[in-house]
Amino acid sequence: MAIQTSEIKWYKPTIVNDTTANGGILTANEIPDGVKNNVWPDVPQAERTSGSVKYRKSFIKVANDDDLKLIEPKIFIETHTPGDDSIVLISGTQTDTQAEADDYTRFYGAGDLDANVAALDTTIAVNVESGNSAAGHNIFQDGDLIRISDQTTVDDPSGSSEFLRLAATAGVSWNVDKATLTFAAGISLANSYLAAETKVASVIEVVDIEASADNWGESSTSGSYDETTYPPITDHIGTIEQTWIITFSDATNFSCAGDTVGSVGSGSIGGGDFAPNNSDFSKPYFTLTDGTPPWGGTWAAGETITFKTHPAAVAVWEKRTVPAGADSLSGNKVIIAISGESE
């Protein structure tokens, strides 16, 4: 079994606007691939005249029904914008908003190969958009993982692409908007590339993408639940970012609520596994195993269990800079991609 391309889905956050509240947690509002204005609105003339800086947050979700994780994911700009604007990526969190993203200082982006290179070369030069150099967003930094590609699309089988690590010291030097990149010791190009056809990007490296649960806590005098042996079972489609509280009404029965979704129903010890349904996807938010164990002791009214769940998703910010006096360009776009392995 393997994760299919169709199971890598992009979703919007809770708030999408140009305020500091922009962003937040994952929603069920899917972003269609390759559709005009799926992330960014058009830039009106007044904005092109005066210039602007705006942010948009997206979640990349592994919606795999077998709960396979995406191993060693790599996120990058596959094709940068052809217009006067420029877009860089920022690694986000499950909950951050624009107020926080505006303070982030590590940016990732893409440029074009400056001159033809040959297999076994250990240094390349890359031309970046104005503002993406060390004087602006500094999209290449020592120790970065980079991707070089002459593919016409991210999965074009007729082209070549490879990931390479830059030297941890003196791996990057800048001359205005040209970056000279030196690979780590023992690393060289596997392929030759023509400058006219080749893109180079710095890569966001994130931990394996899978749903998870943590921060378990019990408030009980004599009741217990063995969460070590029987942890909450998460679902790659239904699990969301949420803090859950289970509250007992007596020794057997309990209700459950999330910090943003509110009540999700009730269950009981001996009443079967508790698996509240996420109606957006017809999948459980999580499942608690019933039985003795994991339940133990005697629970009392008012006692609680709390824990957190996290979706099989990673958050990425796009920061778009439109310089003052930018020209209009029909069909302007940026292509962002993710690469990884599955179990």
C-alpha cells in the first residue's frame, strides 16, 4: 500500500483575510488544485500602484484511509511567479495566525539556474526575484536542503530533479540577487542541467505527517484509563486539532466536548468503543477503546479526562510581496509542491 497523489489534499484555515487574525486551525474547506484564485485574490490596480505585503495559510493533509504516514516530507516552490510580485514560504503551526507569522524570519523560495551545470559539479549559481536575496527574504541559507529540477511539472517523468544539502558553513554567498550555492562535502550533482530550463528551490523539511494524540490528563480520585497501552486512536481523515475533555456524570457515563467544536456526544464504560463522528468527513475524531482494561477503578461525577489530538496535516504560510508600481499580468501564479515517501 502507498499514499496516492489524490490523497494529498490542501485545506484552508479558519480565517482567510488580511487581518492579524488570518489563519488559525485546519478546516474542512478544501482548496481546489489548479483553480484561479484558489489561494490568492487578484491584485487590483490600486494595490499594484502602492505595493502590498499579504499572507495566506494552507494545510497540506494526508487524507489516507489506511492511516499511512507521509515520511520525510519536503515542501518547496516548484515554479515561482512570472509576475513582478514574489512569494516565499514559511513553516507554520497547527494554530498560528498572521499576527505570529508576521514575526517569522525564516523564508523559503525558488529561483532560476544562472548558468549551465554538469553532473558531479559541487557548486551552482541561482538568480532569485528581487527581495529574495540576503538583503530581503534570504531564501537560501547554510545547511539548507535544496531541490534542483528541469521538469516541466513537478512529476514530469521526462525531466530530472534531485535534492542536495548545502554546506553548513559557507554554503551560500550572495551578490545582489544571485546566490552561489556550495554543496556539503561529498555531495555533487547527479545530472546536468541547462540554465534556461532549470529551477532551484530551498526546501521546508517537516516531521513525518500523521495524526496523533498527546497531553493526556486524568482528574479522578480512584478511576483510571490505561492510555499508554490503549492510546486514543486517531484517524488521518477525521482527526482535527482539538483539546478534548471527557466529563463523567456518574461512575459509568460521560460526555465529551472539544475546545472549538463543542459537544460531540456521550459514551459509557462498558458501552463499546467511544468514537465521536466528524460529520465533515464521516470519520471519527478519535476512538477510545472500551473494556477492563483500559478502564479501571471507579470514576465519579465531575471527574475528567483531557487530551489533545492533531491532524495528519502540516501548515504552510505564503507571503506575497507586490512592489509599488508592479505591472499587471494575466495568469500569474505560483506552484507549491510536497514530496515524501509512504510506508
